[in-house]
Amino acid sequence: MHVKLILQGKGRSVATIGPNATIAEAIDVLKARKIGVLVVSNDGQHIDGIVSERDIVSGLGEHGASLLDQHVESVMTSEVRTCTPEDTVTEVMELMTDRRIRHVPVVVDGVLAGIVSIGDAVKHRLQELESEASHLREYIAH
């Protein structure tokens, strides 16, 4: 199964925030949208970084409450691992495991085209396994 199938099911919408937004603004967006990560982008198309709840918590541990007034770029991860719609879900899950990350932006020709979370990957892998099991049960029954 490929990443493009996940995007077909969930859509290509990606929550973004500018690098000069404050951490407090990022927290508000994360809370309002009930998500764990924002892609940092000046134009909504090109990736400047990614900021997660983990980044914010680490920043709070280092800077305390003063972090809330700092810019997102001060805690974002600049080296963002990405995938393409043609990558397999297994490849993306391996990337997530190896890099200890839970979200991977999807890029086409350098432009943001979606995002895949570990939850998306697990959900689709379970559906794939259930489909295989169902086919095997049908085969054995006939």
C-alpha cells in the first residue's frame, strides 16, 4: 500500500504556521485543531520546519513560561523527514520508527501535498491485514 491511498482517504489538508508566529499561537492552533504537529511554512507550500508538542514541551523545560512569547522557529525541527505519495506505508513506518517521529509530511516536487501520522499508517496497515485475512478465510472456505 502506498501513501497516496492514505491521502485519498484523509485528504491533503495540512495545518501550517509561520516561523515568526509565537509558541502561544502554535499552542492555540494545536489545541483548536486537536493535533500534535504543525508544519512550519512561510507560504503554506514549502517546508521550513516542523513543530510538535514534544518540541514545545522541551522548550518549556529549557526556557520556562517565557517560551510562549518566542517564535516557533526557536523550537522547530529544521531537518524535516518527508515522503512522497509513491512511498509505501511500510517505508514510512520504518522512517517513523528509526527517527522516533510520529508525523511525516508528504511532498511532491518540493511542495507540501499532505501529512501522514503514525495513527494513519497503523490504521491503514490494520485494514490491509484484515483484508488479507478475509481473503484467506474465503479461500479456505471454498
